[in-house]
Amino acid sequence: MKPQRSSQGKWRLPRFLLTGRRGWALGSLTAAGVLAAVLALRVHAEPPPSPAAAAQASLPAPADPAGAAAAAAEQAKETAPATPNVRLVFKVVPPNIATVTWGNKRLGIIKPKAPLIIERPRDSGPMDVVFKSQGYVTVHTRIYTFTNSTLAVKLTPVDKKNTLYGYREELPPDDAAAGAGGAPGMMAPPPPSPANP
């Protein structure tokens, strides 16, 4: 049966095809056809690009040859085999003389305009280091040995230690509390008992 044109100029199927079992069958076939078409489009569509390719495509092309050479050198450095050692650079701000220790081992001294540079085996684990400088708060921090690293530490003067995050006001010494008659709310010790006759 062919579709018929309605009085309003629209095409429609005869009414007996859309009702009862035939209507249900026609609707099911239509839905199955649409689903098959969608699946066919998904199967034949291009696979999505990898995240690395998408990131590379989003970067603008270098305008000058020097930029292209720098990008090629960076890519070659990433693919080059890793050296067995890493270079660790220690600095302090403001420039000052500071001692760097790792546990009981003294790594060296940072001079005002010369950072401390050491070499360690690659991937030998994290290093918990301590920076000490006269007149400044001692700093405990960590540096990793995955790759070449620079660690710059900001030193805080002792008189400005209350500006640091996590600062706690120091408690008064116990001698001052005892001289003032003890802390409020504390009981006095009992008097000594007389000797028994």
C-alpha cells in the first residue's frame, strides 16, 4: 500500500497500517531500522584521537625556525635515555649562608650568590632535608630524585615567625607560674602534719 497525500498536503500511511498488530509491527521495524543506522554510523566513524595527538593538534605551529628547533630538541630530550644520576640544586631566598643536612649527613653550605649543587642516583627515593641559617627559622622539606630538580626555600626571620602558617604562641615558662602563686584554679598543697607523740 502506498502512502497517501492528506488534504493538508502531508504524506501519511493509511490508517489501517498504523493500528493494531500491523501498527505495532511497523513501529518496531522503524525503530529497529533507526537503531541499525545509528550503530552502522558509529562503527564506520573515525576513532577518537589519542590524548597526546589531541594535545599536539591544539598547539599552534611555531612561527620561526628557532621555535621549531627548540620544540624538536625538547621532544628529543624527552625520548632520550635517562642518565643514571640527577642534579639537585638547593637555593635560599633571601640570599644568605645556610647549611643543608639530610638526616645526620651534611650535604653542604649555600653561599649568598652560589647555590648548593649535588648529584644523586636517579630514583633513589625522596630526600628529607633541613635548611638552617643563623637568625632564621629552621625549614624541613623534601626533594625528589625522579628528575633534575631545583629547590628554592624562603627563609623567615625568627622575629617574624608568627607570620608562618601553623604558628602557635609559646606558653610562658613554668617558673613564672610558680612565682605568681600558681595557675588560677589550682589548690595549694596541704600543710605538713605535726609529728605524732
